[in-house]
Amino acid sequence: MPEQRDPATQAAWAYERLHVDALFRVWADPVLDAAAVGPGESVLDVACGTGVLARAAYDRVGPQGAVTGSDVDPGMLAVAASIEPGVRWVRAEAGQQPLEDDCCDAVVSQFGMMFFPDPVAAVREMVRCTRPGGLVVVAVWDDLERSPVYPAWVDLLQRRAGTAAADALRAPFVLGDVARLQGLFEAAGAAPVSITSERRPAVFPGVRSMAEADLRGWLPVLGVHLDDDLVEDLLVEAEELLAAYVASDGRMVFDAPAHLVVVRA
């Protein structure tokens, strides 16, 4: 990994290193399967982050296809471009994609919609960019209280690090209510073909790695920076708090529930 000096890119590298393999990569195939992505197709990944879903799409579409990854965060895009230069990476708000109408066979978005300033506008843009008959697939995490690990972890952060840190970990779960999620798509004029709830395993090298992924990878992405001494204290406390999720080989393993929303353009 090349040395990077600006904080946004450093945070994005930490996110890629600590979170992607453990939590996000396992969802790439389910999302792309739901979108029926195949060879030769054109795909847009909205809120691509460091690009794990776009890279998987790039492998699927092959040399005759094309993949664009868009994100608002320049640090995320810098990391994405350094890992896979074959994808077209563009900086854009979710609700303002720099693409023509009907230009994509599929548009996908994995665990980004919860952070869109205007999710209804973003859904409209995803549909606009998709050819008639093509599919839009969006993945969002289920509700916090239906997720293992995180309710207790958020509570610890609230007590020890304060509301800003705890809210940074609550944020990914805010669209977990299916009725609210469906309402957002219907408000955009994109009634879902289906909303399915699925679980995939999250696998971290250990509790410390999971906690560090949030404290050193995720919180800085949202602008929350904790004192190093506090981080070390929290890592120790997390190992005790979450010991029940440690497998016999020392890895931390738990099921992460999410919703997949499918819309036909």
C-alpha cells in the first residue's frame, strides 16, 4: 500500500484494510446476482466506497463490458483507483450522476443509501441511468436491534466515547425498517419488485480487529477521531464484551442481516 498523507485517503485505506474483506466482500455476489450482471454489460456502482462491489462487477462483465464507480468521498475514490484502474471512477453525489439516461444494464449500490442526503433523488437517478427492463439493486443493513454484536458495541461507545462516536455506528442501520425502505422507493416512483432479507457471515480475525475496524477505519470516515488512549481502552473492553462471538480458531464470526431491494427500470 503506497504511503498516503491526506487524512481522507488514510481513513479510506484503513476502511479497505479493516472492513472490506471481513464485512462487505461477501455481499458482492448476492447483489450482482440479484441485478443479473453478466458478461459484456454496463454497470454503475453508486456510493462505491473503495470499490469492492465495482471490482466484482468488473470481473463479471469482462473486457467487453464497462463498470463505473461513483462516490462523493475523494479518499475512497483514490484508494479504489489505485486497486483497480480498469474501472471508471467518478466523484459524484448519489442524486447527481454524470451519466446519460438509459446507459447502464444494471445499477447497484451496496450499503451506501443510508448516508445519502436525499435517498429519493438518488433512487430516481439510479432508475434514470438504467435501460428499460434493466435492474436496480440496493443493499442496506437491517435494523440495529436485529443485528448481533452492534447493539452492545454501540452502547459501550455511547458510555465511553460519547454520542458522536455511538451515532457513527448507529448510522449504517437507519434504513433497517422495511416499510420505511419501501416508502422511499415508492416516493421515487420506483416500486420495488422485491425486498428480501438475507444474512451473510461477517468474519474478522478477532474481536480486536472488528473493534479496530470501527474505531480506526469507520469513525474517521465520518469525521469522528478518538484519542489513542481511549481507543486502546475500548479495544480491551470490546474483547471482554464480545467474547461470546469468538470461534474456536480465534476468529470473530457473526451473521450480518441486510435487505436487498430490487427495482426494474
